[in-house]
Amino acid sequence: MVKLIRKSGNTRGLPPGSVVHVGDKKTADVHISVFDYSAAKTQEYDITNVEECFSLKQKPSISWINVDGIHDVEIIQKLGDCFKIHPLVLEDIVNTNQRPKIEEYDSYLFLVVKMLSIDEQTQELRIEQVSLILGSNYVISFQEQKGDVFTSVRERIRTDKGQIRRMGADYLAYSLIDAIIDNYFGILEGIAEEVEIIEQDVISDPKPEILEQIYHLKQKMIHLRKSVWPLREVINSALRDDSALIKQGTKIFLRDVYDHTIQVIDTIETFRDMISGMLDIYMSSVSNKMNEVMKVLTIFAAIFIPLTFIAGIYGMNFVYMPELSLRWTYPLVWIVFIVVGASLLAFFKYKKWI
Amino acid sequence: MVKLIRKSGNTRGLPPGSVVHVGDKKTADVHISVFDYSAAKTQEYDITNVEECFSLKQKPSISWINVDGIHDVEIIQKLGDCFKIHPLVLEDIVNTNQRPKIEEYDSYLFLVVKMLSIDEQTQELRIEQVSLILGSNYVISFQEQKGDVFTSVRERIRTDKGQIRRMGADYLAYSLIDAIIDNYFGILEGIAEEVEIIEQDVISDPKPEILEQIYHLKQKMIHLRKSVWPLREVINSALRDDSALIKQGTKIFLRDVYDHTIQVIDTIETFRDMISGMLDIYMSSVSNKMNEVMKVLTIFAAIFIPLTFIAGIYGMNFVYMPELSLRWTYPLVWIVFIVVGASLLAFFKYKKWI
Amino acid sequence: MVKLIRKSGNTRGLPPGSVVHVGDKKTADVHISVFDYSAAKTQEYDITNVEECFSLKQKPSISWINVDGIHDVEIIQKLGDCFKIHPLVLEDIVNTNQRPKIEEYDSYLFLVVKMLSIDEQTQELRIEQVSLILGSNYVISFQEQKGDVFTSVRERIRTDKGQIRRMGADYLAYSLIDAIIDNYFGILEGIAEEVEIIEQDVISDPKPEILEQIYHLKQKMIHLRKSVWPLREVINSALRDDSALIKQGTKIFLRDVYDHTIQVIDTIETFRDMISGMLDIYMSSVSNKMNEVMKVLTIFAAIFIPLTFIAGIYGMNFVYMPELSLRWTYPLVWIVFIVVGASLLAFFKYKKWI
Amino acid sequence: MVKLIRKSGNTRGLPPGSVVHVGDKKTADVHISVFDYSAAKTQEYDITNVEECFSLKQKPSISWINVDGIHDVEIIQKLGDCFKIHPLVLEDIVNTNQRPKIEEYDSYLFLVVKMLSIDEQTQELRIEQVSLILGSNYVISFQEQKGDVFTSVRERIRTDKGQIRRMGADYLAYSLIDAIIDNYFGILEGIAEEVEIIEQDVISDPKPEILEQIYHLKQKMIHLRKSVWPLREVINSALRDDSALIKQGTKIFLRDVYDHTIQVIDTIETFRDMISGMLDIYMSSVSNKMNEVMKVLTIFAAIFIPLTFIAGIYGMNFVYMPELSLRWTYPLVWIVFIVVGASLLAFFKYKKWI
Amino acid sequence: MVKLIRKSGNTRGLPPGSVVHVGDKKTADVHISVFDYSAAKTQEYDITNVEECFSLKQKPSISWINVDGIHDVEIIQKLGDCFKIHPLVLEDIVNTNQRPKIEEYDSYLFLVVKMLSIDEQTQELRIEQVSLILGSNYVISFQEQKGDVFTSVRERIRTDKGQIRRMGADYLAYSLIDAIIDNYFGILEGIAEEVEIIEQDVISDPKPEILEQIYHLKQKMIHLRKSVWPLREVINSALRDDSALIKQGTKIFLRDVYDHTIQVIDTIETFRDMISGMLDIYMSSVSNKMNEVMKVLTIFAAIFIPLTFIAGIYGMNFVYMPELSLRWTYPLVWIVFIVVGASLLAFFKYKKWI
């Protein structure tokens, strides 16, 4: 299950801007890779020593520095010092409790988004925090671990597909966010399948296990929503941003991303509506089932208990029971049995219980 | 059932503006038809080769190019190139996951609306995406398949009924949207009938099947709402639009459409309220029914179980049971039976259970 | 029951501004009456030929043209032509699906409000659409049928009571709206009585019929709300209107009407809250009742079933049952009966079920 | 119970500004008292003839005219004429259906607030309408009956405590509103006690009577909310008021009152949340109880019904039942009884029902 | 349990600005401590006589006067007189019913926030009111009792860690608020654990005690929410504040605090959603359990009651019952028993009840 909140006990009491990692340490070592590209050429290499990327800041080409693993605060700190990142931003990068947000600083924009994936084994939602620093000619991205949804972006840079190599750093940042949000649709498709399966089951065969499934789906939606809802405001802010960091030409693409975000939110809300509808149906069908059980019990009990009583009467051992010695009384009792039983059956038929 | 979200796996990872069809391929081949009209005359013809309509852009007359079938992205792309449509717009046209929206570009407006219909066989809601490109002297409409609600618009152009031939392309776009929204009222009338039937049933005879009907109605409303709700903002934006594409004279008609949209939304909300009220009633009446079943059971059990016990006592085979040999004990036991039974009946009468 | 939506199949596909009556034809023939008044004198007469009122437009006196019956579109059309009413307005007047609204045109304001009444026989809510055209020196009111809440307004004009004859057409329009909203309070008073009756019943004697009553009340509130809620915005718009049609002196009265509208909405919301509270109480008390039924059943069954079993043991016909022939065993069994019965009673007493 | 709406049948159809009392006549005769004070001295006297207070308007000292009893419309009318109060205001003063509001007129502000009290005998909420007219040097307050929460204000004027005698009429009006809102806290404290008592009961011993208590509490909250909620906007309007009637120095005090209003609203909302939580708990615990009842029934029935059947078998009178005459069969049957009974008990133990 | 509202009976009727303590007296005596620091040096001492700190106002260094215990109004009053605090502010400081707020005065800002802690013994939420006065070179903080979350702030001043000694009084105030909000995360972590434990229990083993736990958790969330929700607006106001009291350089830190507040609110809302989901699950699983109990009862009763009846028939003592003396009838009855019992079992198997 997604953690509701990560322990951050060790950060309390520290001065603001203290860079302390909060979250699960998801990878053993930090891995820094760099894309350095312009319309003409692309360079791609890994970095083992963080100082190597300091020179990128001055180069006219666009640099994308991707950091996998944020638990080694020293590296984050060094990068921050070089690129003149505010300590509060560094603090936020390593604290994975952030909600999606955008913050404008003098020479860069700071964005936090959540990258989602479904654990293939447990089918649970995994949420990974991705922080982006967008400078005039560079983008630094911080991820909690290796493995992301940026493969296609990398491919496009390498193969010069689309216009990515001819656009600025803002377009690169857009491409990364777009890849993350595009991925949400995949998550939603998976959930849509779950919803459709549960939907059929809840009407045709409402077993108690469905309750648990509905509950888990609901919790998933709560976490999804928490990750996606603030994105709307984030991208809207980026659209209204009037610094030079986001160029007018990129904004038309951001508007497209904004649209996608609204679509995602819309779909999440639709799912929530449907799930809550299913719960109602489940509750009602449990009541219906109980009703049916009760009817069966009542019909059996109401028919046979009176009959047993009649039989009980003539099982009494009184010496003076004149009926007992008459020849026609035993068949008569049988007639009584049949008449009483049939009348009660007719009564339940009339009540539409049968 | 309406798909919650269409698979779009093949679009992920592509650069923005990649025109890839997302949705069900609802028609075999693409069909393009053109209306080319002015106040004086109307020309109406089908086009087999998309290049044929490139000339229309330059003509002073108003052209309506209608494309049925959006899965052939090549055709869409060619049209887009000729009319200088932004790649992101083309991407949206062929992706049927869009929500209703309006986007303003330099030389055209891009609108997405949802055309609704009821499948005559399954009684299910079908949602078809209609995209409109409104240029200064042309309207391009994209539909997923043949068959639409624009028959009357075509008829009015052909027969010069109303003022449509004397107005611009904006009036044509308005007429198309108006036809789509007018059609919503028909859908709502159908739903109103369903609501009224279920309403009567839920009070007079609340069977378990009603639950399923209510559920399907509720899901229908969720999908309807998702299609209509954003329209409000779309048309409001069109009203506030200050480009030259929508003329002041057309805005009075748009205001009328806006009104209709609000009416539709209002009615949907009313339906939702009513459906949720019905579910409450259904749940309560199930409880009521169970109550009645329980009462019948309790009355039968509580009356006959004590009597059976009494009969059981005198069915015991003890040698020394002096009552058994007395002459008046058997009639006395009958009196006891009647008194106990009557008292219990009176008790239940007093409790108002009978 | 109030129709959720009126069939308007015959309007679909017509060009905008097509004046086609949508709704029930509530009256056989159209009836036009005119009040022509100034501070000095009042003229009141019926009109059989619609052309007769064309002259009123030019006269300096204030004219109130009231049209009962809107199904004869020809008459509406003629009036519209004379007073230069926009075709879309005429279309709205004869389509009774409108929600309350205000629209500003160059030389007149167009208002739609809903006049409510309670059918004396069925106790159902009836909603009638009243459209008002407010010109500089005239008011045209359109009603669906004869019979309205304007009697007092007419009386005030006739008898020169209040300041109505010294004020303009805007004051007349205000008076009509005020009369309609004043009438809402009467409807609400009736509903308040219903609410109070159901409220007492739901606590003292929650019968299943109450459920139906609550449901009907709830539906009534939904329709009331739909009629009244938009009025708030309508009158607010009229207050902010800066055309010359509504004079400053009248606005103080409109503010009073606005206040009344808020009061009505407030009361409707309070009713909704109370009704939803009642439904909760009803549901809970049904559960409580079932609980009580179950307790009675359980007490009877749990006491007498074990006793019957004991009696059954000594009803067995085994040859070797030494107890049967002992003298003190029969009284002992009676003691067992009493002890077991009393213990179970004590147990249920301890459980507070008795 | 608080009336939902007061009958106002006799006001309908009257011209606007008709001063007709709507509400219960709560006091026999009207009582007018006057405080006439300046920093230097205070005069306090009752008035029997309304004309006596006309002179106060011209005096430089601050006058507080308090009217207890608003059913005598003649007196209200005379006061209104002298102080040039708009007829619509007078109409509102005598109609106790008003919601809290503020209205600005040329030479005065008109405020309506609701004074709350708890009936000591029935513990029901009583709502009394208090109208205030704030002029440049006078405040007129209208109450429905004698008895109010202004004792401390009077005392402060008499004894020159605080700064009230050195401030203007606006400070007096503020003091009155402050006294009314201060009193709300007392009401809320009483409700808090009720909430706490019900809270304990609902968990420890959820009896059906609690349902009624929760319902009454809920209704009380609905009425409280209706009285207090609009106050927020009223005082906010007074704060933003830029007429000379409310001086800057008084606004700091109004801000304090605004704060208190928010506190009251906050507390009401918290109560509503808690009450709705209690209802959920009550419903669940009723279900729990029923569950327990059912378990007891099921355990008794499931154990003894099979045993009774076994006993019944050997109670049959067939001639050829070889078991009956065997010596060890009777003890064997006892062993069967014990084994079956114990197994079923174990089964229920395993099911955790015992 | 947190008090919903503190008795304030003794403040009603007093003139505004009357400084009367409202709340529990949580500490015996008032304790005043002072930090007087600049970049160069720090002085830290306790004060026994309130006059001692009057000189601090004039000193150029930054002073932090912390008052533990607010029940001694005389001390508060003296401090207020010296630092020229408005009487309404003093009134608010000693009244612990305040909601979080910010108020701007000429020479200082007044802030109220709520400091939360969990009682280690009862696990209940404790809420303590902290009031801050932020002047140009001093901060006065008022707490209800000793013991707070400011230890780390004190440590940072003492050891010159971070930049606190080089910043102004506004940064000190920020640090205090930051410490309080940081502490909220600790509270939330505790609640997250509770939520996770209940979550597992509600699905695996829904006992009635869980209901009480859910209820208490829900109440805790209501109180938390009431304390935290208004903070958002408070800090937003501080951010928009344009007085010289909050310097631009501090605002970047305030924005960080704002972010944390949103995170806290977000998490609270997520918890509320989850808790409400759990309640639904609990309710459903109670219904499920009842269903299962009913099934067991019905199966036992429906199988053995008919069988007992059959046994009862042949327990009757009629003289003429020819079956009784036939040799094969007793085995036949056994076959009937087995066939009937097996058929019923099969029926319940078919119904999927077993």
C-alpha cells in the first residue's frame, strides 16, 4: 500500500533548508546521467563525480542532468551549490512527502510531480517523486530510483525525432512532464479494467470479497487523486508564468498537457462516482440476499412448526382422548396437515415470497 | 456500456503532435462531403481525394467539409497541412478521449463536442466525438462514423430555410453545435421516461431487478454529465471570445445555445437527485419487506413453539404422571392451548405487528 | 407529478427562432387583456384581435398586455413583430422548458419566471411559465393559462392603491415578479405543514407509508428548487442592469424582491436538510423495529426449543429408560423446565433484551 | 420547535412597503424605552407616547430607542415617518421571517440579526428577531418582546464603564450586536453539553431514544445555522461599508465581532460533523446488536432443533423398532445428544460466535 | 477528549477589550523567559517581574519574550500596556477559544496558532493556543503552559546554528510557526499508524470495538482540521502582507511553511476520506456477517424442522395407524429422513449458501 506519510522524525527541529532525506531508500547508489544536446549533435554520458556536470551550466547547448537516487544528500547539496539552488528547494527535493507544486525563483523554476506505476507483482500503486529544476539552458531531474517513463524522451533526443532538439530547456521540461502525465492514462486504463470486472461481479454475483476489492480500488483512487489533483494548478501556474524561462512557443504544448491533466482528473472523478455507485449496489444486494434467506427460513418454519404442533397434540398420552380410538381421525389429521400446509403455501404465494 | 477510457497505448512515448487514432474504428472507410454555399447558390458533393477540398480555402463562399471516419490519419494530416492546423489539434481530433473544449488559434477556433445517441437495440448510450475547426470562411467537422444529427442543418442549407445561407461560417458552426445540443433533449426525454417507470416501480413493487436498472441509469447519468458539463465552459468561452471569428450577430445565438446547455445540465442534476432519492427508497423498502418477513416468522414461531412444548410435556412416558389419567385434563390442555395462542395473538396485535 | 421535461420533438431540426409551442396546451383559446394606465386614469379591456394592441406602443401611458395561452404561435409572432421582439425570445416564450432567466436586448428586457401553485385536488405542485417583456412604457406578460397571482396588482392599478400608477413600466414588472415570489411563501407554508406532520409521525409511528410521503416531498423540493434557484441570479442581474429600462428608484424594490428570493431559497434548503434528516430517522427506526421483532423471536425460540427437547427425551419409547418408572422423576423434570426457563429469562434480562 | 416559516397570508397582495406584522404576537403591549447619553451624562426613561422621541433626532447626544413589541404597526409607522425610514424597511421590521441582513440607506443603516435563547422549560431553541436602525446620532432597536441580552450594555452606559459613552452611535450598535453574538456562545456551550452526553450514550448504551435526541439536536443545528450563517456576510459588509455611519475606530471592534461570528460558525459546523458521526455510530451499533441477537437465536436453534429431531425419532410408535428394546441404546442416544451438541458448540466457537 | 468550546460565562456582558481568562488553568504560576540576541551575542534569562522586560522594546537587538501561563491577566495587561497592544488583542490572547488567525495592527502583527500534542497516557489529542506578537524588533509568545515544540529554535539561537541570529524578528516568528507546523507531521504520523492498524482489522476481523476506534479517530480528525484549516489563510495573509514587519527575505520561508500547511491539510483530507471508506466497509461487513449467521440458522431450521414433523407424525397415538405395525415402514421413514435431508442440503448447495 502507498505510505500515507513518510516518517520525517529526523528533520524536525532542524533549521529550514536542512537537506535531510525523508522517504524509503529505494536504490543503493546514486546514478547521474547527462544529455547534452543542441540541434546539431547530442552527447550522452554517465557521471560518477558530481563536479563533472558543473561545466554544463555555462555551455550554450541544452543539458539534461538526471539524478536517480536522492538519499545521498551530499551530492544534492553540491549540485545545488553549483546551480545556485535555494536550500529550501534542496530540502524539498529530498523529502518525498511533497505534493505536486511549482515555485518560481530568480533564475530557475522548481517543479515537483508524482510519477506513478503499478507494481507488477502486488498490483499496488507505486508513487515516486520527480523534482525538476528548469534553468535557462538546463533541466535537472531528480528521481527516487532508476526506472522511469522517460525512455521515449531519451529516444527522441537521440534520434532527433520531433522538434525536441530544436527547442529550449523549457520544451525538455514539458516533454518530461508530458511523459509522466501520458503514463497516467496507462494507470487509468488498468483501473478501468478493474472497475469493469468488479462492476459485472457486483451485479451478477456479489461475494464478500468484492467489498475488499472495492475498498482497495477506492484507496487507490484516493492516492491517485492526491497525486494528480494539484497538478492542475501547477500547470496552470506554469501557463501564466511570465518569466522568460517558459517561452511562448512552449506554452501551446503546456496547454495540451493541461488538457490531459483535466482529462485525468475527470476520469478519476468518474471512477470515484462509479465506485461509490457500486458500493451502494453491493450494500443493497447484500440486503436483498438476506431478504431471500429470511424468506426461505420463514416459509419452512411457518409451514412445519404448526404441523409439528398438531402432530404433538396426538402424541400426548392422556388416557381419555376419545379421538385416538376413532377410525377416521388419523386420515382426518392427514387432511388437516395437507390443508394447513397448502393454505400457508398459498398465503406465501399471495405474498409473492415464492 | 460506454468505454471509460479508450486504450491509447500506442500513443505513449510519441512526440507531441503525433497523429495517432485512439478509439474504436467505427467505420470502414473515410467519407468526405462538402457543402459550398453562399446566399445565392449551394453546391453539395462528395470527395474521394482529400486534395480536392484544398481549393475551398481560397473561395469567398462558405465551405463545410464534413469528414466521417477519423481512423485514417493520413487524410487528417493532409487536411491539417492544407488548412494549417496545429499538429496538437490534429492529435486531439483523432484521439476520442477528449473532453469538450474550445481552443483559440491564430486563424481558427478548435472545438470538441460529444454527439450522443441511444443504441436502438441495447438501449445503451453511445458517445461520438465531433471536432470542429472554424475558420474565417470554412468549417471542418470530424465525426467518428456516418450518421449524425445534422440532417436539418443540411436541409436548411439546401432549401435556404432560415438565415443560414446569409450568415458566415461562425453561424454554420453554431448551427452544428445547436443541432448536437438540441439532440441532448431527446436523450433526456428518453431518460425521463425511464426515470418515471422506475419511480412507479420502486414504490409499488420494489423488485431486485430495479436495483440494476437504477445502477445503469446512474452510470448513464455519469457519462452524460461528463459529456455535457464541460460544454458550459466551452460555450461561455466562445461567447467571451474577442477574435473576429465569431461575429457579434452570432453571439446572440450562442447565448441561446448556452441557455440550452444550462437547461440540459440542470435536468441532468435533477435526474441525479431523483435517482439518488429512488435508491434511498429502494433500500428502505427492502428493509421494510424484511421487517414484514421477520414479523410473519416471529408470529408463527412464537405462537406454536410454546404450544408444541406443552404438547411435548404430555407426550412424555413417565409412569407416574397423575394428570394423564384424569378425565378433564385433556380438554383442559385444549383450553390452555387456546388461551396461550389467543394471548400471544393479542400481544402481537397490541404490538401492531398484525 | 411535475413533468421533468416536456416533449419537444417537433422543434428539433428547425432553424433557431422557430416559434413552436412546447408544453401542454392548458387552455382552449388565447385571451389577451390590456391595462392602459397613467397616474391620472386607468383603462382596462380585453382584446380579441391582436392588432388592437399595436397602438399601445406609441402611447405615453403605461400598458400592461397580458396574454393567457401561448399555444397559438401566430398571435405571439404578430405581437413579436409589432414590438420588435427577437425571434429567439419568441421561441423561448412558447417553449415551457425554460429555466428562470433574464436577457437584455436593445429596447427591452426579457424575463422568464415560474409561477407555482398547488393543485387543490391532488396536492401536487403545478409549475407555470410566465414570460415578461419589459419595454420603456409597456410590459407584456405571457402565461400558459388563465388564473394567476396578479389579482392584487390589478386591484392596485384599478384603485390607485400604493404608488404603482405613478411609477413606470419597470415598477409594474417588479410588481408582477414580487407577486409571483410572494406566492412562493404560501407554497412553502403548505410544505412546512406537511414537513411538521411527517416529522411527528416519523418519530412516534414510522409506518411504511411515510417513506412514500417523504419521497414525494423530496421530489417536490427538487422541482421547487429548480424553479427558484436561478431566480437569485436573475434578480441580481436585474439589479446590476445599467440600461435605462430599470430606474434607480425601482431598484430599491428589486433589492427587496432579491431578499425574498434568498429567503425562499434558504427555506427550501432548510426543508431539504430536514427531509434528509427524517429519512435517516426513518431508516434507523425501521432497523430498531426489526431489532425488537428479532428479540421477541429469539426469546421465545431460545426458551421453548430447549424445553421441547427435554420433553422430547422422555417421549422416547426405549424399553429400558429407568427414569421413567421412578416416582420423583416427573416432578423433577418440571423443576428442570422451570429452572432452565427462568435461567434463560434471567439471561435475557441481563442482556437488557426484556 | 422553531417555526419553519411564519404565516404571512395577510401580507400577500399588498403593495410593497405595507407594514403588516408577521409572526407570533409575543407581548401584550408595546414598550418604548430611551437612553439619551453623552460622555458627560445619561438620561434613561420610558416613553408612552411615541411622539416623545421625535425630538431625540435633533439632539447632539446619542439616543438609543428600544422598542419591545412590534405587532403595533401604527407605532412603528410613526417612528418610521419621523426618522424618515423607508417603508420597505418598516415592512421588514415587523415581518419576523427575515434572515440576518444589512442594508445601506442614505442616512441610516438597517440591520436584522437573530437573538437566540433556550426555553428553560422545554429546552427548545427560541429565535427572536432584532432589527437595528443606525443613524448618525441614534440607534433604534426593535425586539419582538421584553427580555433581551442587552443588560450589560445598559449597565455600561449607566455606570460609564468602558468607553461606550465616549463613542458614537455606531459603537452602540456594535455593542448590541456584540452582546447578541456573545450570547450565541452560551447557546453553543449548552449544545456542547448535550453533544457530550449523547456521545457517551451512543457508544456505551445506544437506546432508541438516542435517535430522537440526535434528531432534535440536528434540527436545532439547522435552525442555529440558518440564523448565524448570513451574519458573516452582514458583518463583513459593515466592515467594508464606506459611509460615514461606521467610523474607522469602530471597525476594529467590528472585526472582533466578525471573528466571533466565524468562531460560532466553525463550532456549528464541528457540531454538525460530530452529530452526523454519531448517527453513523448509532446505525452501526443497532446493526451490531441485531447481529448479536441473531447469533443467540441461531446458536439455540441450531443446537436444539437437531437434538429434538433425534428424540422425535425414538418417540415414534412403530411396532418394529429393534433399537428400542436393546439395553444400551438409551445411553447411546444420550451420548449422541452430547456429541452432537458439543460439536455444534465447537463449530460456533470456531466461528467466533460465542 | 478535546473540549468543543470552553466555558466563557464570565466574559459575557463585559465591555470589549476586557482581559478575562477563558480556558483551563493549566499551570500554577506564570513563567516569563527572555532571549535577547543579535548576530554577535545571545542573552537568555528568566524574569520574575514583568516590568523587567519593558526595556527590551528600545534595544536594537532582537528579543523573544516567552510567557508560559496566561491565566494571570494582570501580567498580560502590563505587558500589553508597555508594548502598546490593543485591548482586543489582549482579550484574545487569554481566551483559548480562538481559531488560528492573523491581525495586522499599526506597529505589530498578532497571530494565533494551535500547538498540538498527543497525551502519552490517554492517546488523546491536546490542543494548546499559542499567540504571537510580532513587532519590529521583538516577538512575544504566549503559551497556556510550560512545555512546547520550540526547543530546537532555542538551541539554534544559543548555538548560532542556521541564520536565525542574523535575521530579524520576523524570521524568529517564522521559526516558531514552522516548529509548530513541523510538529503536526509527527501527529499525522501517529494517526497514520492508527489508520493502518484499523484498516487491516476492518477487513480481516471487523469487531464492534473497531467502530469505537473509527469514531474516535473521526472526532480527532474533526478537531485537527478545525485547528489546521484556518492556518492556510493565516499564512497566505502573512505572505500578502505589505507592512514592513515581514521582510521580503523571510517570505520565501513563509512560502515553505505555506506549503507544509497545504501538505498537512491534504493529508488530513486523505485521512478523512479513508476513515469514511472504512466505516462503509465496516457497515458492509457487519451485514455480511449477519447474512452468514442467518444462513446457518436457515439451513439448520429448514432441514430439521420438516424432519421433526415427520417423526412427530409417527409419534401420534391413534389406535388405527396401519403403517405402524408394518415391518418395513420404520426403515422407510429413515429413507424418507435421508432423502428429505439430502434434497434440502442439495437445494442450499444450489443456492450457494453452503
